[in-house]
Amino acid sequence: MSDPGSDPRLLRLSIGLEDFHDLKRDLIEGFTKVLAIEKDLMSSKL
């Protein structure tokens, strides 16, 4: 859920009790997906 008044460039991160390696893997997976989307957007603008 996002706040319509918040800056879309901000990243909200909520961390509970979780294994460090699980958290690291999840963050890498998420950022990898973001990079893939950005790459697709950039290539469509060429």
C-alpha cells in the first residue's frame, strides 16, 4: 500500500525478525526486478 502524497522515489522498508540471508536475497530479487523494468523502459525509448 502506498501513500498518494509520498515521493515515488522513496523506498519504504519494513524489517522484522528475519534471517539476514533471507532479507538480503529478497532485496536483491526486488532490486533485480526494478532494474529489469528500468532497462525495458529505457530500451523502448530508443
